[in-house]
Amino acid sequence: MLRIRTILHPTDFSASAEYAWQVACSLAREYGARLILLHVRTHPIPPMGEFGMLPPEAENLDRAESQLEAIEPTTPSLKVNRFVVEGEGAAEIIDFAKKHDCDLIVMGTHGRKGLGRLFMGSIAEEVVRKSECAVLTMKQPMDEIETGFTTEAVEIAG
């Protein structure tokens, strides 16, 4: 049986990441595991114009840290460690999980297909392929994507 003592949740602050965070909290509560919340600040590719390169707009570090601090565990008794690192998304997540002896990575996925996936790549897919620990990817449920309501809210309204 898989021993889960440390769960890593990488977040990009999206709805899919929020859903995965809820699952990570549930698993941490069930296994008595500690939670690590991680945000990777990526360096954007600068756009090219006819007059050269424009400097990339860097993500505000203070804003990223405050967004990370605002994410609360679903159970107040869960201990959460928060980190912001800089670099390439998948590589940083994999390296961080290895350095911090994570047993499980729980992350959201946007579920892009076709050209969107080709051009944007898939951080979740690369983490699944290259991680040395178990990885659970969570896609936001379709009813929430299409309607903006959770299943519970739809049942109550219907």
C-alpha cells in the first residue's frame, strides 16, 4: 500500500488547481499527511517585433505570495507549508517533490487538446511522465466548467 506522508499541490491559481487543492486536503486529512502548496513563477517568452524583443512582464512576487497565503485548507487543522519558486513549471515541480520527499503530487489539469496542447504544452503530462513519486491529476468537473455551479448547487436548484 502506498504510504502518503507528504502531499505536494502545485498551483497556478486556476479553477482546476482549486479543485485539485480540495482533493489534496481530503487526502491529507485521511492519511494524516502534511501538505505543501507550491507556485512556480515561470519566465514568459518575450514577444518578437520588427524592432526587436520586448522585455518580458514578470509575475509580481508579492502578488504570488499573497495569493498563496490566501489559499486555506478545507480542514483548519491541516498544516500547510507554502513555497514560491522560479523556473520552468514541470521541471521545478519534479525537482521540488524530489527534494522534499513528497509521496504524492496532486495537481489540476486544464485538459487542453489539439493545437492548444501542442503550443501550450502540458505541465501535468510532463510531471506524470517524469516524476519519481505518484501523481494524481484532477480536471475540474464539467458541470462546474459549463454552468459555473457545483453538482450540489444544481441539485438544490433543480
